[in-house]
Amino acid sequence: MGAVLSSRRVKKGPGRRPQSAKRQRFMELRERGWSVRAATREVGVSRTTGANWSRGYKIYRNGVVVGFVAALDRLAVRQISARFLSQDERIAIADLRQAGCTIRQIAEQLGRAPSTISRELRRNAPGATYRPFEAQRLATTRRARPHLRRIETNHELRDFIGALLEQRWSPQQISRHLRLRFPDEPEMWLCHESIYQAIYQPGSVMMRPTRLAPQRRSPLRTGRDHRRAHQRVERRRPRFQQPMRTIHQRPFQPEDRSQAGHWEGDLIVGKEHRSAIGTLVERTTRLVRLLHLPLRDGDALHHALTARLADLPPGLVRSITWDQGTEMARHRSITKSLGTPVYFCDSRSPWQRGSNENTNGLLRDYFPKGTDLSAHSPEHLAAVEDELNHRPEWCSTTKRRRTSSRRC
């Protein structure tokens, strides 16, 4: 296909020229259930741009609305086969047509069949003038081939599934039950993914509260009305900019508690996530130390950890295992101040800090959920800490009580 030089200006988007790769990636993430905010952060554009791509935007001139740019269609940014005309080729057709070239001359320059150019002009030029961007929009509209789902055409199937959803059945349970209930009627079978798609579809009749749980709009146990975004582990962005050590790099196994000096830590959070208390538990002796945090940020945690562990000998501060919370963003500085490595658990794996999780449950007797934790003074935290450290601990392995194991 010969190169065609065009002086036609490429249509601009909001504030900058449209970036095809970013638009395509943005629409892919939106299809997978990502929010506009998360998708724009991932592809590197502003939230305003993402909102314009998702919802469209009005064009103002002298304070008056003069037009509307429709929302970005996922088909408009999807990579298509080279046998279809591209937007650049349509721009070239418009320029050559305006220059007075015949259909065969245009086809020869573009490396296309004359019938392709003739069909393009007949389909996408309803008036006398061929407009390439309007032609691209019309072609994209024709590529969409909506079809009705089986659950929409089969009313018996839809009512049957709706009745089971009202009983809080999961889509997996419904899918298996359909094959047992209608073994000789394949038209009544449906996989669980199709049921999820029918529920998540905008305006779905399946999205309604049940009789016994009217406070929940979604029939799903999760309560979701849209699909949660999933991403492969190898494609996830790291939690922190600085490289972090994972729990799998610790020099001992999770069940090994033979050596003292390895600590597990986390935060217990107060009302509306506005306050927090840091908790530390030594894995071998179960010694508890509480951190008074005036603010819930990395600097406050850094200063609190340094102050609470600085009085211990190096043999009792060998490592710290923490959750992947943003409060540990200064983990490199903590390692430098204390001379001990900081390891991070896997996402959504609280059992990897079992001692700390159990201790946090005990601490909720003193600091209930939904309360303002900033009201507790350092002296009060020290008193709670002292009471916990003097409480006998039940050892489940030896079936006896240990009264001095918390002392260091």
C-alpha cells in the first residue's frame, strides 16, 4: 500500500491528541470492571479524560452548547483486521476525493480493490461530501452486532433462575442445578458466567432485593452490582516504589518459632479510618508492644517503631513482618534506623501473621471497632500492653498455660 501524505488535521480529543494505545487499554480495563479512576491511573491519563472517554462530553462555544462528543465505543479502539479500512485510509480517501481523483485512482494509491472504495463511498457518504471521521463512526456502529442472551429469550429459564437467586443461591449452584433439573433439555442449561453477565448487565431485572434481605440490592452474596477487576499477579504494580522483601524471603519457615527477635506488626484502625494504633507481637515470647500514632502515615509509624524497639538489644530485634499497608511506605528508613529487615505478607493473607492477628482480636476488648482511637493516651496504651503481657497464655501444642513466656 503506497504512502499517502495528507495535510488533514487529525481530530483532537480533550486537551491533547487522542492516544490510540492508551484509549484501547482504558476500554479493556473498563470492560473488566475497573472504575474510571483506577483505569485512568493505570494508563496514565487524567480523570477528566477518562470521564470524557466513558461518558462523552459537551462542546461549548461562548458559553453555549454547540455539540456533543459521544462516549468512546470499545469497538472504536479495538485493533481490527487489516482487511478493513482504517481511519487513516478514510482520511486519505477524503483528500484524494477532494483532489478530483477517480475511484480507480484512489484504489490504486491505497492498494485496495476499486469495489472496496466504491462501497465505502456509497455506504458512508449519505450526502455529496465524504467525511472520514463520520464514516469511521458509522463503520464502527455497524461492527457492533448485539444479540439477546438465552436468559432474555427463554422466559421460563429466566423465571427459574430469578426464583433461585431470590433464595440466595450462587450462580455456580444454579448452573449445576439446571443440569440436574433438566437433564434432557440443553436449552435450559446455562453456565455460571452467563448468569453473572445477566446480573451485571445494566438495567438487569435480576438486580433486585430479595424478600428476606430487602436491604441488599444485589442477589449475590458479595453484594456487588458490577464485576470486580482482576489482574494477573505478574502484571500487578508493586505496592511501594522501593523494592520490598516478601515473607517468602524470610530465612525461617512460618512454623519455626525457635529464635526470639522476630516481630509481627499491623494496625488496628478506628472510626472512619481516621485513627489507628500500631501493634507488635514477638513470635516466640508473644511479647506485645503498642504504638501510639498521632497520624496514620509512614513518618508517624517510622518514629513510633524506632522509639518502641530502640531499647531492646539487637538479638531481640531480628526482623519485622508487616501487612502491605501504605503506612509502611518508609520501610527502607525503618530498616536503616533499626538495622533489621522488614518483610511483607502476601495480599489478603492475614494468616501469615497469625500471632499478630490473634493479638489484635484481644485488643478489640480495649479498643472497640468504630471508636476514635486517637483518644487513648500513650499512658493508657502502656497500661493495656502491661496487662496483656502479664496475662497467662494458653499453649495449644503442650496443653498447658505459660505464665512467663511474655516476659523478655
